[in-house]
Amino acid sequence: MSKQKIVMIMVLLLAWVWIPVGSAEESAPLDAQSGMLLLKMQAGISTATRTNTDVTMNISGLVARVSVRQEFRNEGGEWVEGLYVFPLPDNAAVDRMRLHIGERYIEGEIREKEQARKDYERARNEGRKASLVEQQRPNLFTTAVANIAPGERVVVEIEYLEDLRYDDGTFSIRFPMTLTPRYIPGAPLPDRKGSGWSPDTSRVDDASLLTPPHVTASRDHRITLRASIDAGMPLEIVASRYHPVDVAEDRNRYTVSLANDSVPMDHDFELVWRPVPSSVPRAMVFRETIAGQPHYLLMVVPPDAAKDVPISMPRELIFIVDTSGSMHGTSIAQAKKALGQALDGLSANDRFNIIEFNSNTRALYHQSVTADAANISHARKFVRGLEANGGTEMRPALRLALDSASTEEYLRQIVFITDGSVGNEEELYAMIEARLGNARLFTVGIGSAPNSWFMRKAAELGRGSFVVISALHEVGEKMDRLFDKLGHPQVTNIQVSWPGGTVMEAYPEVVPDLYLGEPVTVRARAAVPFQPGAAVRVTGDSTAGAWAHDLPLEGDAEHPGIGALWARAKIATLHDDERRGADSVTTRKAVIDTAITHHLVSKYTSLVAVDKTPVRPAGDPLASEQVPNLLPYGQSMNAIFGFPATATNAAVLQRRGLLLLLAALLMLCATVLHRGERRARLA
């Protein structure tokens, strides 16, 4: 090859390498800054700001008040601002924040989001201690702490209220410890709101706020946790699903703590407890009176008669399985085992199909087929061959399942198996509502840190149920429970009738269909107190016929926090209405009014705490650091951020890297050729 040809090839290759790669709407791009951060993530991030967490849960009745103390330590030699994106339960009502500085603390105040950020930035720029807690998603928050001195330790304490989950006789509470990296679809926008690895995009306009860096190992990111359960009744079981715990009991009060002094924050914590059979509650009601208005949280468990009557209508079951990069490792093993068990649950009268998705969508069959031995055997082979890689493009898979032709003879049930690691949740919720029809959508959350908000909300909008599987050994138990619900009729046409003459504001406004072992849970506020002896009536249709339950509303006990949980439910309903077309200006005002009245962090309100005295000398610079999260247990950094990757354009980066290597090789060839020609001339 001549020298001239080599130079021409080099020029063409280099030109092609640096041609801007067009980003289709279905891609997940990164800009240059994000690409550099991605390389740091793969190599390991070193920051001056360290963080650990201490959690205290106080559980009484159906409500838990949880304190989360985040410790920020500056081990560097300059002043820093620490930014930490972290998950909380998606039904958490965050209502309190304190900034601890040595022996004193500053109480956080609730303000409109824009004003809270201005107050924080002003204090930060003036060298004063300040902290800001913002909500990015109902289950995703950011803490910012300004002006941490070299060698200093600062603690931000966040408190929230949460109502417990009750299912099939068991209470549970879950504390998320880290987050699975989100997949970000859409074309990049020119500006960015945050410092995450992804730019904001046309489909996720706040993506840079949802995508903190991750590390695979850390001497920090440790958690200590204690829980106190005041059950008011003897308990048969108190256990943690994924972490060893110590349990002590004193007169029906139970104290739970992690068996180890501290554990890595790489796997969600779940605590479960079950009353002894004679004490299993069928109905509970709690009240808090605020400004003369009683707020209620009530739970009623419908009858179990449906358990003896299996569903008679033939079913069409469509299984959607996520095989993206974030499902790599233990998650895909759990998903494949869950699918195998789902296939075991099919009867000869059923039809089924399997849809897998990552960056692309692929269906096992063109349309659903009968669940005969040959088709199920073919499906098992398909499931065994599933591998996790690529992006999390849920939309085409959901559309394929929801829009595929159906017949009235079959009841369509869609089982969606995923970790939910997406940033475009609202877009997917809108699709489910618009295309669901007569189908029912059930979600199976997979992995050590799934997106619980997506799991719960998608199932709620799909008029189904959800389950979370975070360990391989519990696949059998939890899939059995899910298919028990799938195989039995739901309790329908549920109505909640309050005593006449009282104006009520209750959520959910329409109680969804219920499945075996699930309770009716309602949060309500009355305009004025009820008369003595008043009761609320819950009615519905079950396989045993019409069903009704009366629940007395009287009692003197007050339960703090019920009002905040009601407000949290109202805010969620307002956002649902906005997605369905309600006026955004009116919705924003209603959310702000509700959140400020009840001192809650929301999409439009934040908690801010500001010290009065400047501590950073005027001439000293302030560095800003994004504190990384610990990668969830069982996941692979290479599978998520490698090639192909979830939420990145690593394919483009790898192509450019390979071509640059080729260009370098050609340059070497040109150099060798040039030296050879020179020696020939000298000779």
C-alpha cells in the first residue's frame, strides 16, 4: 500500500469517527461531559465527600415514622458541596429535615421549589452552611449540603411517614438502599438541570437529576438500622428477608436491628411480620384531627371465599420480560426462574405468549398460542436462552402486548417482569391507561433495588397487583402467591360509603379491583367530626355474592401522621389528573397548597435549612461533588455501562475507540513506510 493511500484512509477514518452521531428518539445518548464521567465510573470514582446512613423506624398500627440520618464527611483539603441522589419508598411522605452541625441543628422549612433552591444557592455562595432536600420522583430524592470544611462531618436528618403494606396476612415495610441506573430514552437537550451522567432528553427532561454515578465497592456507603414495632397484638413471625437481624420482644413490642454493626447499601431492606392466626386483623381504622378536621386511614380485608373458586374463564397470559443490561447477573436468573414457574401455572385452556425486550423487542410467537405440551416446551427453550444486555426500551414491548389482537372468550392478563430502571415512567403510565382496555397488568419487580414506584403505579393503573422478588430462593413462594391471585376472581365494584351529610375527600377516589388477600385501603378527610356511633360501610362483589363490612369511626386515640399520609395520597391523585389532561397551573397550585399545609416535600416544594453565619472564608473556592451510589448487589457495571449498555451510547464510544486504534495502526504503517523510503534514498 502506498503512502498516499494510507494517508487518504487515515483522513477518511478520522472524519467518520468524529461525524456527530444522530440520536434517534429511541436512543440513550451521552454528551462529552457524561462520557468522561462514564469512564471515571468504570475506573472507580474518588471523591472527597464520604457518606454513610443510619435509619430508625418506629412502627405503630399501619403507620411508620422513619428517620434517615445521612452523614457527609469531607476527607479532602478544600471546601466542598456534596450532592447525593438516593431512593426512598414511593409512598413516603417526607415532612421533616434537620441540618446537624456539631452539637446544634437547624430545622428545615418547606418552601416552593424555586424559592428553596434560591435560598440554598444564596447561602452556598455566601459561604454559609445549608442543606436542600428535593424530590425528583416519588421514590427518588436529592440532598445537597453546602460548605463542608476540610475534615468536617455534617449530618442531614430526613424524616418521613409511610403506611405499611399488608398482603395475605403479613405486614411489611421496605427501605431502599440504592438505585438501579435508569435507562434514559430520547434525544439530548442543549441544557442540563443536574450533574448526572446523562443529559436531559426530549423524553426525560430531568434525566441529569436521576443519573448519579455508581461504584462497585466502597469503604463507605454503610448503613445501620433499627426498627421498633408496636403491633398491639402478639406476632407469630418477625423477620428480615435479605439481611440477618436480631429481634427482641417485650409485651408485644418488638425491637429489630441489623445483626452486623453496619452493612453495605447495595440491597433493599425488607422487614415482615405476621400476627398469630387468632389475631389476624380484618379491619383497622386510625385517626388524626388537624384544625378540627378528622383524617382517617382505614383498612378492610375482604373475605377469602374466592380462594375456593378458581377462575372459570380461559385466560390469555402475555409475559413481558426485561432482558436489558441492568438485569444482568442475579436479576436475569430470578426472571428466568419466575418465567419457568409461570409456565408451570398454565392450564390446557389457556393461551400464552412471551415478549422479551432490551434495546429491541422480540416476541416468541406472532400471536398467543395454546398452552399445550409442545408450545410450552418450545417456550422453556426460549427462556433458557435469554441473556441480559442492551437498553431498557419498555414502550415497544408494552405496546405490543396491549395492542395485540384479543378475543372476548379469553381474559387477558399481562405479567410484566422487570427491575423498572427507567426515567420515563409518566410516559409509560399514560400508555397503560390509554391502551389497557379489558386487560389486567401485573408487575413483578426483580432485583436487589427495583424501581418500586414503577412497579406499584403500573399495576395500579393496570388494575392488577404487584410483587417484588429480590432473591432467587423466594421466586417460588412469591410467584405462587401471584398466580394464586391471577387464578381467582377479584373483588369488584367496591364502594366506600361514609356517614350521610358529611363532606368527604377520600383517596383513592375509585377503589381498584382487589385480589386474594389484599385489603381495601383508604385515606380520607372529613370536613367536620362525625357524630358518636358513626361507621363507614365498605361493600363489594365477591364469588360468595354481595359483601359488606361496617367499620366504626369512633374512638379517642389520635395517631400523628395520618394527615400527612392523606395529603401524600391527594398529591399523587392530582398528578394523575394532570397526566390525564387537567390544567397544569391549577394542579401545581393545588399541590403546593397541600404540600405547604402539611409540610411535605413534593414535585413543587422542597425542604431547606440555612445557617446564619458564614463559615467559608471569602477567598476559598468551593468544589461541588456528586456522591456516587453503590451498585446494587448482583449487578454488573460492565453489563449496564459497557457494550451494549443500558442508558448509554457506549456502542458509539466503542466504535470510535476501535477506529482510533485502527487510525493509529495506519499511522504506524505510514511511518514505517516513510522510513523505508528514506533508507532507500540514502542507500
